[in-house]
Amino acid sequence: MNKILIVGFGNVGQAFFELFHEKRKLLGLEDTAIYEISSTTYGHIKNPSQLTIDQIKAGKLSVERQDATETIRESEADIVCEFTQVNIKDGEPASSHIRTALECGKNVITTNKGPMALHYEELTGLAMKRGVQLKFKGTVMAGTPSFNLLKLLPGAEVQKIRGIFNGTTNFILSEMAKGKSFGECLALAQSMGIAEADSSMDIDGFDSALKAIIFSKVIGWSKHNLGNMEIKGIRGISITDGHCSSVLKLLVSIDKEEASVKPTILSRGDPLASVDGVLNAVEITTDTLGKIISIGPGAGRTATAQAVMTDLMEIVRTN
């Protein structure tokens, strides 16, 4: 029996809990169960599989809260799903959660960009040393195929990556194309739940930059980090700047030597120019197939939960 411990039970944790039970039989996961939940809000919940989200929120079967790292060490779970909030400074507490799980010989799935962008080499090296798996598809473009496409292309060399990695800024720029101001579009995105009340990470380009770093490290381009990238967001961009914003995108551009995130005017014939609203996209240029493009939802509770399911199936199939 594969036993799952969920650490962090916000939107992503709850969406995964629901999607797992909805798809469990279809995916042949009868021998896999969500065994425990550790949440700063709802406490430490054992054997939650028979509960609904509402019952969990109401505190059913909740026991005294304890530090998540202690829960990870003591848990019988062999798969830890880490869904806590992003910390761009040092990746904590998620980095410690992941590190602890790996040291205990547990497989890990995370949707947290902080640890994977800031501590990629350490954490992947620890997973290899312990003989366990560390999966993080949900950190880039949620469930829409992105760096995991490379597994389907053995021997193909990646030469360049271009992408739209942030749905909030893409929505704002798409709306600005209709003649609205930046402020109006940001307020609209916030009212629709597309943008957070504090959307600085998105607006200032750091969310896209973290994703660019993770993608780079998967490829093996390890030199890129927040300190040496050109990062420019869309904060305060004017209507004049956005007059042709159907082709103004916050574009991620990566090759072996350089990486950047910045507003970029694209020609109308560029396939990324037509990616509007909250959609994300990535264009991967390879030596064998030329350009490959993947477009789809890059955020949202269900789209991110789908990424977790993708990672979970890989772990279950190879165990």
C-alpha cells in the first residue's frame, strides 16, 4: 500500500485531495491512499480518506498540531506531497520539509517553486543518494506539459526555450489590448480571483523567473539564478506601451548562456503572440525536431492538482 502524507492543505492540497478520490479507481490506485494531512490551519489529520473537505475544515479527526517536519519523520507514509506557500528568499519551510522527507527515504512531490529554484542541485542530489524520487511538475505550467515533454525526446538537444509562464500578467496584457489601463486590468484580475491581493511576485516577473530557473536546471543549464538573470515585470506599464498588447507578452527566454524575463513585442505571426488570457505556453527548440509548442492552463487549483497526479502516477508505476 502506497501511503501519502499531504503537507499544506490550501487550494492545491484540497484540489489534489478531491481529484485523487475522483480518479482513484480510473487510474488503478486502489493500493494508494491519502494517509495523513499536516496543515497549519486544520491540524494533523490521520486517515482522512473517508472525510469530505468540509469535514476536514470542521476539524473532524484532527489531532493536536505539531511541526510538519516532525510529522514527516514520524509518518508511515512513503510519499510526501509538499504544498506550502512559496518563499522566494530561502524556500522555507518547504525546503526543510522536502529535505527531511528525502533523508527519511520518502518520495516527494512538490508544487513549490522556491525549493526547486533555489536548492535544485542539493535536493535532487539527496533524492538520488537516498534512492527515492523527487517530482515537481506542478512548479512550471501546472498540469500542462512543459519540461516533462523532454522525457519523450531521448537524445534531442534543447537549444532554446521561450515561454509565457505567468497567467496573471498574460491576462492583464490581453485586457490592455482592449484599451484599458494597467491599473484597471490588475483590479479586474484581482476581482476575478486571477490575481492575488498582493500580486507582486507575478507583476514584477519573479514568478516567471523562478519557473525559468527550474526549467533551465532540468535541462542542465545550471548557471541561471535570480542574481544573474534580467528580470523586468509589467508593473505600471502604460496604455501606450500596451497599445499593441495582443503581441506584448511577458516573455521568458532561455538558452545555455543567458536567461531573461521581460515584456517583449512579438510579431503577429509568432505562435506565442496568440496565447491570450490566463493561458501559458512554452516553445522548445531542439536539434532534431525544431520547435515544439505546448499551450494550456498554467495555474489554478485543478490544473495544479493534475500535475500532482502526473507525478504520483510516475512514482507508483516505478515503485
